[in-house]
Amino acid sequence: MTENTHAEPYPHPAGGWGSVKEVSTILLEQGVLFKGGNLMLHQNKTDGFACVGCAWAKPANPHPFEFCESGAKATAWEITSKRVAADFFARHTLTELRTWSDLQLESAGRLTVPMRWDPESDRYVEVAWETAFDEIGRELKALAPTSTVFYASGRASLETSYMYQLAARLYGCNNLPDSSNMCHESTSVALPRTIGVPIGTVNLDDFEQTDCILFFGQNVGTNSPRMLHQLQAARKRGVPVITFNPLRETGLLSFANPQSPVEMLSGAETQISTQYLQVRAGGDSAAILGLCKALIARDDAAQADGGQRVLDADFIAAHTAGLDDFAAVARSTGWDTIERQSGLARAALEEAAATYAGAQRVIAVYGMGLTQHRYGVQNVEMVSNLLLLRGNIGKPGAGICPVRGHSNVQGQRTVGITEKPKLAPLDQLEKQYGFAPPREEGLNTVTACRGMLDGSVQAFIGLGGNFLRAAPDTERLEAAWSQLRLNVQIATKLNRSHVVPGAVNYLLPCLGRIEIDRQAGGEQSVAVEDSTGYMHGSRGRAEPAAATLWSEPAIVAGLAQAMLAPERAALVPWADWVADYGRIRDAIAVTFPEIFADFNARMWQPGGFRRPVPAAHREWKTPNGRANFIAPVTLEEDPDQAPVSADVLRLFTIRSDSQFNTTVYNDDDRFRGVYGGRRVLLANQQDMARLGLAEGDLVDVHGVTDDGVRRTVHGLKLVGYDVPPGCIAGYYPECNPLLPLEHHALDSMVPAAKSIAVRLAAATT
């Protein structure tokens, strides 16, 4: 509740006793203290289960407790003792459930039986699996395939994802949007242009050899806390860590290792960032260009004096193209422009550049703070430019490191979930299964939402996730969502996407990854890909929440056989695949032999096996065969939004430390000192004073995009915070109604949630 929300400083490091307390609390709340503690001994272990939270890399030689606070919360959330069965829905209508918060909905517990919405009673009622598949199949057969969206969240396994994309293409469309569309699609567009691969080049070994780490728009303390072990080890070797981020995040300031008895007993902690630059929202390209400008100037001076070059001239000559054009932009852009756009002082940028110039092996880590802008693709290209200047791609201890969110979001793309026909193995699928796959461009997140708004999208199949809350323009989308002919959601827990029904609405509960998956061929395992491109086996260890749950592969197979014409369904041995997931992996290896040869034999290799990453070995799979410098088009990352002015601020959305994507574990954000509620805005004290507002005031937030749509979020409480002037931070997904659908990254179409023009006014309700 907003009235109970309060703020107080959190003077402690990330990790430490605070994390121990949080883990214990959520295990108790979910009724799994002893069960959870035992299970987490197998989390991210070679013979255990891959965390259902983030996608950070899993080491070959794991810690005794190879999980973080966020991962422990994700595990407790999945293995909870709470249940949502048919009697729950007998007590609650969907109209009532729409008044519940995200936290309340998911806190109800694990879904246990398949349900169909009954419009007369406005309740979900239990239905047999076969009945559900039959009706869903009839509905889909009556629709044009191009009017159906097959969405995938980032948690589905490689096996499930492969089956899902194959089923969609057999059905007749490439409408396969996924979580990447909302976060790292900018990476998938930018890096093939610059270095010829769609993923990063760094692995865990590189962190042991690096001598400088740069962070851009990535909050390690909440989004990938296990990385703090690599950062702590690097800092203890004296490696500098330079951070560019609008907020001073606890995890990027200091860390106390909960697995170190010495640190826990002594209160010792490790400083993480050695230089912290609070770039303004939308100022990343300018900040990185400032670093590049300083490096080029130092190199020009060295050449004039006959000194040692600052740029890696040999690498640039042998491996790159485009430096002259890029350097011309850097030289001609004035420092006043860079300072104004970045919000950073020239001296601070030159200091960071000097540190970078003094290092031989540099890693650049980045997250959605770079990708979720109008020029998010350019931001990623700028990081690549910076690394290429000194040859920091394709050598040990150096490289580019995009940190993915969901635990298999990168892997889904690897096995064919994409709306882009050119990125899918359509020729191989045609040869392998004997059908003609559709070749038309499919729908991504933004175009799928457009289709719902204009009525061309009639059906939505959700393989996990909470699309309705994750997508932009929430209020407009929700109105259109209710007009869908068919809404089918495969899920473990209840969320907002489930309680806004279409004409025909099904809720299909599935096993979680942590649960034992028993099929005709025995207990089954699955595989996932981590952020660094390594594939890992994952074996469930917990008893299922209910005997009535089906696995994700079984549900996808059931849907496929129901929605496809018999002759199409017969092209794939669905029943055999469900009986033995090893057969799915054999099929994946045929489709993608360069990546998955001997898949079943290699999936339990300690540390996983890596997909080919040619750029990591200085092989550039670009059209010109070289790594490419790409000059920035603009230093204003979001020129489609109104500029900061006397009454216009730039809102950027954030997650709390008790949150993973749309899943909220509790209403506190202890790292930022916000307790008791999420309906808050973190605001600069001077901005509040200038606008005649004060800490604790309730405000309405109005979007100022001039497109004829009124966007407002009511009743947010102001919290004074160290935010760059002109910027303001609010929680995701609560602030998603302010994000216009058409405010997205060019080329990648990632919703640009990190810079939204807004006005504040005293609350009216």
C-alpha cells in the first residue's frame, strides 16, 4: 500500500547477512525451509537443476552453495507448499482477481489442474486435459495461422522450445515472439553487424584473466548476483571496475560473500566499483563516445610525439574496418556536447579512459540499460567500438558480455524461436520433416501488440511468462487482450495474463524445471543455454506439486497434435519425443549439427559445452569478413521523446531486489531502502523542489508522447534519491502503462523503457 511505503537508507553491502535473512524468510513463507535448503544444494550443479531465475554462467567447479539470493527466491517460489486448485477458483471470480496485485496473484501458489474460463460464472472450472486440447485444437483450426501468436518466455527448456517453434511452423506461421524481443534483441541485431555473432564472447575463464571490467546499465546485485563472485575475485587481484549507471546500486558498490565464514564473522566487504559514473538516462552513447574520443586523442598525441600507440594498430589493421569514419565522428564531436548528453564531466570520462588505456585485457558488461532505448542497437555498437579500439575482443581476459535475463532466453533463440525467417533453419526443417515452412516475417512483441490493437491477432498461446504485464502500453493492450478469441496460458503460477480472459480461455498448469519429470521412458532431464553460450543439463529433484501436472514438452505435443491437420501432425513423432526427451535432443542435433552434435553425450559435461562463438577466436562472420566500427548516428538516444525541460522528466524503469522480471517476491526493495510498497518514484531532490513537490507527496505521472493517447499512472509516492538531474526512476511493470508501444528501439523493436518522457502533477485520486 502506498500509504505504508517508507524509505530508509540501506547501509550494508550486497550479500552478507541481509541475503541470508532474505533466503530464510522466503523459505519459511513458502513452507519449504528444509525441503528448499536440501534442494538448493543441487542448484546449478552438474548433476542438479539449472536455476529457474537468471542465465548467468554455471561453473565447472561450483561453490558448495552455487545459488544467490535471487536464485533462492526463484526456487522457493517454484517449490512452494501453497496450491491453487479448482476450489480456489470456486471462491474467486476473475473480476475479483483482477483487483489483486501481481504479488497477491503469484503468492496464491502452484496451479495444479487444467482450467477453462466459464463466462457465465466468471470463474475457471476444471477440465480434462484431452478436452482442453480438443477445444483448443478446434479453435486454432478455425483461425488463419497468421492470426495466432506463439509467445515463449525465457524459462522453457531447449527441448520444449524446439518443439514449440516446430509446432508453430507446422501450423503455418513464424509468429514466435519471446522475451528477447523485450530485452536483448538490440544485442542480437547489433553484434552480428560489428563482430559477426549474436551473443557475447566472454566466458568465466576470461574473468580470471582480465585486468579491467566496465559495466554499462546492468545491476549485478539483483539481476545476476552470482557474478559477484567473479567480480570479487577480480577486485581482490586489484582489477579496476568502472561503472556507468544512473543509480548507485548496492551490488555495484560493495559485496560481502555469504559463503565466506571470515567475511560473515568479521563484517569484511569488497568494494566493487573503483569509479562510478552516474550517466543520465539516454546518455550512454555520449558517454562511450567520450571514452573513445579520449583514447583517440591520446593515440594522436602518442603518434605526434613518437610514443607508444594507445590504439591497437596491428589488430585494427588486420581485423577491422570503418575506423576512419568512426574516429572522424569522435574527433569532431565537442566535449560540451558529450558532457551535456551524457550528464558526465569530461574529467571523469578522461579518467575512465586512462584506466582503460592502461589495461591489456578488458571486459565490457552491459544490460537492458543500454538495449531498451530508441537507439539501443547503436548503444551496443558503441560498446563494441570501444573494445575494438584496443583489440579487446577475441583474446583471453577480454570481450563483450551482454547479461541475459531469463534462464534460457538465449537458448530459445539458438533452437529456432524467432519471428525472422532468415534466422531460422527453415531449409533444414523442410528437409528433416518433409513440409514447407512459412517464409513470411512473423510477429515480434511490438507487432503482436499492434495486431491485438487492430484485431488482426485472434489467438495467443503463452509458453510461460506474463506478457500482459511485461508488454508496453498496458492499459491499451489489456482492453485489446480481452477481445481475443482464444487465450491459452501454460504456467506454474497465476498472473495478470490469466485473469483477463478472451472469449475462450484456458489455463494449462505445467511441471516446473525443479520437479521430477516422469514419462513413459523414465525420469527425464532437459537442457538450457547460459548467458555465455554454454549448454547445461538440468535434472529435476523435487516431487511434483500435483500428480495432475503435465510437463511442458507433453503439453506442447498435446497442442500440436490437436491443432495440426492429421497429415501434418504425423510428420513428427510427438509421443516418442515425450516418452524420451533424448530423442528430441537427437532431432535438435540433426537440425543444428554445428552446435549440438553428440548433444546427449555432452549435456552433462561439467561447466557445459559451448556453442561456436567465432568472434571469440577473431573469426568475423560479417559480410566483409572483418570486425566493424560503426559510427553513431546521434548522441540523443531517444529523440522521439520530448526533451527534458522545466516540467518534463525522463522516466526509466527498474526492478527491485525482491523481483525477477514480472515476478515480485515481496513489496520491499531493501538495496534502495524502499519498504512497504512499489508505487513510488525515485526523484532528484532539486527536481522535486523546482517542480514545487516534496518527498512523500503523491503524484500522478502523465506521459507526454504526442500520439493522441492519454497515458497516466496515478498515486505514486515521491522518494528523494540520488538520481541524475532531469531523470526519475519507477518500478517495472507498474510504470509500463506510460511506455508507448511505438517508443521502441530502431531495427530491434525492443520497447524503450529506459527513457520515457513524463510530467508530474499532484495526485488527483
